[in-house]
Amino acid sequence: MAKQGKAPTINDVARVAGVSKKTVSRVINRSPLIKQDTREKIESVIAELGYVPNPQARALALRRNFLIGLLHDNPNAQTVLNFQEGVLDAIRDTEFALVVRPVDRHSPEMLDDIRNFLEQQRLYGVLLLPPISENDELAALCEEVGCAYVRMGSAALDDDHHMVASNDREMVESAVDYLVGQGHTRIAIIQGPEGFRSAKERREGFLGAMKRHGLEVPKGYMAQGTYRFNSGISAAEELLSQEPRPTAIFSSNDEMAAGAMHAARARAISIPADLSIIGFDDSPIAAHIWPPMTTVGWPIRQMAKAAALKIVDPSNDEAEKAIFPAQLVHRSSVASPAKD
């Protein structure tokens, strides 16, 4: 036991547990190399002695700070916020803290800037949001500087230890199937911005389902958006000017779908009686707008938690999950089309 009046040290834990200091350190640092019975024995001794690891000493030994970086260049603030909440779920009650760093993916200096950031901050690991998560050079940079990383995507981008992904294409197909099942044949799409894998996966899912149902998609039924509310208004104005007018719109995210709803109301088009709308994300705006929006629920918070655990606690069962299926959330913005 530690001497009375003195705080127990890592050496005391090692001596009582009958293991090396290095083994204790590996348990503290959640190394997957430790056998479960050894881990449990050491954790029991730590609890018995009341040993509290020193974060500064650990950081010095590991040559890393207990900081998890979140790098993003994403125009959707709600997506970034939801991801942050998931990361905080994972690191709550630990010594880890979250550092959020916006970057400019269009800058020719992006990789150099990120390299400087990683080296200066000595991050324990970094989480990469779309679209920069789709940059293989950035993943290679993380490997080069010895910084653990996890990439988030709308399709598999890496091995299971380095990514969390959703099944966007498949779920958009299901959304179109639902609209067709309601009797819609004139279905339009508000696309996400160019350069986003999510936009591509959702567009391909839409087009694939329409083709499978033998339905044409005129050029005028495909409007471009930026994942922002105002772009949803502009895109919907374009779509609702077509003749014949679409009876349903799939929007590549909820924020643009909400914009489409506003554009429809401005034209006295009733939702869902005259126009059905489906979004993607299941963000708060989907449930708060009227009528409440049918949408594809993107499990971003669960994905974020798993991504963080892959770095801070890789032996955790939740950290092993890499694919997170989305699901269609049925609300009130979809109905059968009105008869012409």
C-alpha cells in the first residue's frame, strides 16, 4: 500500500498488482493490447488505492495532449453541432477535451495549415467531417505525423478503425420508393453541393430508384443547392416553375427542404395536399416546421460518439461499429398526389 498521507502513485499500483509500470500505463491509456483479466485486476487495484492518473504526466509520456480535434469545412452548422454533441458523449467524465478547427478545403495551403495545427497542438487524435474526410491526402498526413484519425462519410472511406459511415444511397432509394408507393411519378430533387460525397450518394440513390421504377427525371427536375436554407428556397422556386410541376420533392438535407416549404407557401401551394417533401438528416428543424417533415434520420450523434471512442477507448464495444444505418422518419409532409 502507499504510505499514509501520500497520494498513491503508478509505482504503488504496479507493485500491488504485481505487474510492470508499463502494463499499468497501458491500462490507463486504454491500450487494446492488455488482456481483459489483467485489465480488470489493475483497475481493481487502482480503485482500491484511490490512484488518480496525472493527465499532465500522461501527456508528457505519450508526447500527446489529451485533446481530440474536430476538423471541418461544412456549411451546415447543425451537422457540426450534432457531431460535437456525440463526441462530448464519448469523452464525458474523462480527461479528454474537444478542440474544433474550421478549415478551408479550397485553400492550396489547407494541408500545410492542418499539419502545423496537428504538430503544434500534439493532438491525441483527430476527427474529420465531410467533405474534407473524403480527402485521402489528409488521411495520409495524419498517418505521417502519427496522429490517430477517424473519417466520417456517407459511404465507406477507410477501414473500420478509421471511419464511421452511413448508408445514404440506400436510404434515399427507400425515400423515393415511399413517394412512388404514395402514387407520385413527378418527383424532383434538390441536390447537395458539388464536391460532397454525401451529395453524390444521395443523388445516385435518387436517380437509381427513379430508374428502377421506370420514371424519368427531366433536367428541370434537378435543382442545385448548397445545404443552406436560402438555396432550398431558390432551388424550389426553380422546380415549382416547371410544367408540369412536380408533385413531390426530395431534398438532400432538411435545411434546404425547409426552404422549399417556404417557397411553396409563397406560391400558395399546400403541403402535403399539393406538394410532398422529404428531407434528409432529421435535424430539429424537421420536427419544428409545419407540417412536420418526413425525412431520412441520419444517426450523426451516434456516429460521432463511435468515432471518438475509436480514438479514446478502442476496446469499447461501441467503437467497433463502423456502419450506421439511417432510417426513414414518417411525419406529415407526404401524402398521395392530388388528381390532375
